Amino acid sequence: MYLGRNEQSHREGDKLMSNPEQHKAVYREEAHELLAELETSLLELEEKPDDAELIGRIFRAMHTIKGSGAMFGFDDIAAFTHEVETVFDMVRNGLLPVTKELIDLTLSSRDYIKTLLDEPDSADKQKAGEIINSLKKLTPKTLMPDEAKNSPAFPSPKGNESGTSVTYRIRFRPPIDIFTRGINPILLINELYNLGECSITAQTDAIPRIVDIDPESCYTYWDIVLTTDLGVNAIKDVFIFIEDDSEINITVLNDSTTSETEARHKKIGEILLERGDLTEKDIKNALRKQKPVGEFLINAGMVDAGKIESALAEQKHVKEIKQREQPADTASSIRVASDKLDSLVNLVGEMVTVQARLSQLSAFRNDPALLSVAEEVERLTGELRDQTMSIRMLPIGTTFSKFKRLVRDLSKELGKQIDMTTEGAETELDKTVIEKLNDPMVHLIRNCIDHGIETPGIRSAVGKPAQGMVQLSARHSGAYVLIEIMDDGAGLDADAIRAKAVEKGMIPPDSELTEKEIYSLILAPGFSTAKKVTNVSGRGVGMDVVKRTIDNLRGSIGITSQKGTGTTITLKLPLTLAIIEGLLVQIGKEYFVLPLSAVEECVELTREDIANAHGRHLANVRGQIVPYIRLREQFMIIGRQPDIEQIVIVGVEGHRVGFVVDNVVGEHQTVIKTLGRVYKDIEGISGATILGDGTVALILDIQKLVQTAEQEEVVK
């Protein structure tokens, strides 16, 4: 694998370097990812303090933040991170134990680095000094940080413990001006020693005569053979700061797919040929001389002794390393800007619309050749749509992991003991949904911790474990994802909620409400049963924000609770906000779309059925009474209704409700278009789509339509 400089990459590198702000933007993006990984790893390390892999992951994240920060002008970040990295280097070497205090200080360091990254002018340097001083107090007095770093030029290699190592050949030729940049290549090579079992040979054939030497230039390059279980990315990280200006060749010599014979018995000539140090013709000429190939090549001046020594070192190294199991494959990936992905989704949406038009046209003309093409285009468009949608999908675990820090900090602030567990972190959801889900989840978790989970003393008094539990889980359910936030706290007090609602005038004192309806009152703006206002909650500005956001995502909220046992809040969210499968219906000359995932069945509604209901909007469907809403009346569409209408029965929050339409057209791939500002407050409509003939069809918000109908029924 070639990672180094060629003419094209050099030009691209020069172009990138000509725009420092672009460089800094890339660094900020990568630094945010590293900080997120750092926080997650630290919280895991608190639970598993002896996990060497986690310690190594934390150290590498800090090292990358520091090195890239120094390269791109973030000197404050580099200087501060260096101090924290020094302490964690001692942890990595077994000189300092992992304690809760160390985790607290490192998390505070992570927050300070984020402040330096996002708002450097507001960074509190006094706080930074306090963090560093506190970290230094944890350092053993017999080993100061500077001494901890005073290691030999080539320290003893660390053994590979996982048993899944791979052997790599690396040729590292740094830029000739590396010294003038303040970078010591020996330090980079030392880092390779820390990755595993390593053999290094310095190549000096490029050094000119002494009269031509520039003392500030680097003419030496190195051949390295490394066996490591950390994967190729760990090697790339070593050279991350200079890879654009260096020649770096990384080749796999020995993995689980290499036979034992191939791994152990390569001849020197084969190694030199693979490296490009000799041609096949040179090898054949050497073999004709009947001398050891290494001796002949040196005598013939074809290659110098250093390259032969390097090839011999590789040969010996590979023979000594036993065949080990190949580590998990590292998936190749490419970073793509979010706006480009959104643009791709929009283009696919337009293609779906054009495909629908082509299918409609081919059906109208009834041309077999055109029908065949339309069917093929429909198949390809469907596959392209599915692939594009899958690109937008992200595991919800990326969101779940952010909340571990929230739970840790809040439980400490409130004097509670809380453990957070997660299930279904691999469940995938549209990236747009995940981005908008963060704030609602924060509100819900804060409420669980503040209102739900009791203090250790109260829990022990009622026979509960002192440590409370908050569980986040996610699972697929058809075209939706169900996210549950569950706690084992005190539960909701239905009587207290009802009394507060009566006090605020939200419901009349004599109203009869089900338990589910009472619990839904906590979603109203300004509603709170908290006895006092705290930094965490009590102002009544959380749950209404949650409801509004979930409604905007075309989702729903379900609340179940048992007093003294706990509360479960279930968020039902659509998999994607871009393209859905819909059921196209017609009323007069107007078209509407209902989400197909909610549709259960369609039945006829005759004038006889209407007469038997005595004016009430109820239908008898196989012995079950189903209420229905007349969309013609709801949207005030004039015109004569047909003698036989259609009822589309959907499931809404566990109930069956019908929507009466003139005609059911059929299934339709619906590309969702956002309505303009003029129509943004219209209830019952969540968007629009364009049909194949250019007609606009409105997408119905069935949940909002049902709520509106219920409110109108109460008023009557």
C-alpha cells in the first residue's frame, strides 16, 4: 500500500497547504471525533481500569490531538494535551494506577481541550493550570514526568499479547527538510517499537559527499519490518503529521492468508525484487554467476551493503514470527461532507419521481418495449434508493455513548448512584433523525435522574438497591425504530399530575381521564410537579420541547409507569425522513399519501353502512367497531362523494382509526418535500410529494389528524 508522495498527491498537498483555514477546519472535525472517542474510552476505563487496549486507545487519541494541533497552529491545545499525555504515558507503562480521580481530571482535561477548540477566547487558563497541577500530584514522587519520558533511543519492543498479529514491511523516506520543521524522525521510529516486534535498518546510500552535505537536511531513510496486533491504522498514525510529504510504503508480509512456506522461506533476491531495489533482470544475471546472491550484488555494485543487510533482517524476522491469526479487517472508508450526501439523496428523490412518470407513461402507451425499459429503470431506481438510504443510516450507539458522561456528572451532582446500560446500540437510524434526537434524549435522561431515581438512602429504606438504573434500548419495528428510556425509580404519581393539571386549569376538576391520558399531561408546556427549581429541572421547559421535536420527526411518545417501580418512555421514530413507502388515495381531484407502515387494511363504505351507523362516524369491520374521519370534510373538499367510498384503516398508538377517501390508487414511493413557510403551521399535513404526472400530493400526518378529531369531538 503506497501512502507517500507522488506528483499528483504533492500538487494536492500544495493546494491544501495554500489554504490554512481549510487545514484547520479538517483538524477541528477530526479533533471533535477524537474527543468523543476519548470521552467514551475514559468512561469504559473507569469500569475496566486494567484494560491495556483502552489505555492505549486513550493515549493514541491524545497523541494525535497534540501532534496535529502543533502542526496546524493550535499551540495551546498541543501544549496542554502534552501535559495530560505525559501522565497517561505513565499509566500505559504501568507506573501510575487508574483511579476515579485520574478519570475525573482527564475528563475535565477533555472538556478544556474542547473549549480551546470551539471557543478559545473563553478558555479559563487558571482552570487549565489547576488541572495540570492536580494531575502532577497523582504522579509518583519517585518518578517525575520528565524522567518517565527518558527512555532509551530504541526501547525494548513490547510483546504481542492478542495472538492475532500481522507482519508489515515499511519503507520510510522522510522529506529532506524534516529537521527544519522541528521533527525528529528517530522519535517516529521509536513509536514503531512500541507497536510490536520490530527490525529497523537505516539506509545511507542517498548521503552525498561530505563537501555537498547540507547539515540541516535529512538524507537517511529506513526499512522497517514490524509485527503488530494493532493493525495498519496504528502504523499510519505514527506518520500522520508528515505522510503527505514523505514516501511511506506499507506492505503486508505475513497474515492469516499467507501460507507458512510463503511466510518463512522468501529468498533475499525475492525480497529485493518486491521492494523495487532490483529488477528481475538483475536477479537473473546474478543467479548465473553461481555465487551467493547477496555477495555478488555487493561486489557487482548493483546494491549496497545496507540494502542487503535490510533484506537479511527481514528474512530473519519473518522466519522467527509464528503464523498468527489475522486481526479484524479494517474497512476502507472515505469522509464525505454531509451536504454532499444530502444533495445525493435529493437527486435520488428526483430520479424516483421521474421513474414514476416513466412507469405511468409506459402503462398509458402499452408499448411492450417501453414497458420493459420502465420495469428495468424501476428496479435500478429502487436499488439505488435503498443503497443511498443505507448510506445515511448510522448506528444509534453513537448517540447513546454521549449520555454516559451526562449520567455520570448528574448523578455526582445530585448525590445519587446511577448505572446506565444500553441495548441495541447497533440499531441504525437516519442521520438526520439522530442529529435531532440529541436534545430530547438529554431532557428525558435528566428527568429520569432528577425526578425518577431516588437517593441511596431512600432507595435502601424501601428495599431497593442503593444504585439506581437507567437503561437505553433501541430496536426496529417495521418502518420505525423504538427507543426506550427506562428507570427503576419512584415512578409517576398520577394523582399529583392530575392535581397539578387542575390547578393550572389544563383540565376541569370533574374530568375523567385514563392513566395514559394523565401521563400525557406532563408533555404540556410549562407543566412541572417539582417542589423546587434546580439547576437540573423544575421549570417545566423540557418535556414540551421533547414532544415538539418528536412530532416534527413524525414520531410519537408513549409513557408507562408504575408508582414505586419505575417509568418507561418510548419514542417511536421513522427510519428515514427522505423517502417513504406510501399509500396514494384520491378525494375529488386531490391526491393524498398515507404512510404505508401505519396502514392495516382498506374496506368499502357504502351508503347502507352510513345509514346503519345513524349519522355517527363508526364502521363495523368484521364485528369490530372502528371510528373513522372523513377527509373530504376535514379538508373541506367540495364535490359529490361516490356511492361507494373507501376506508383506510391505520394503527395509531394502539388504536384502529379509519380515514374515508373516494378512491385508493395504490402503493407509491413517496419522496418527501418540505412545505413552504406559508403552510408550515397547517395541522394534519407533514409534507408533500410530486407524482409522476407532476401533480402535487399532500402527505398526511395521521396522528395529528386523529388528535384534532378527538379535540373537536370533545368540544361538541
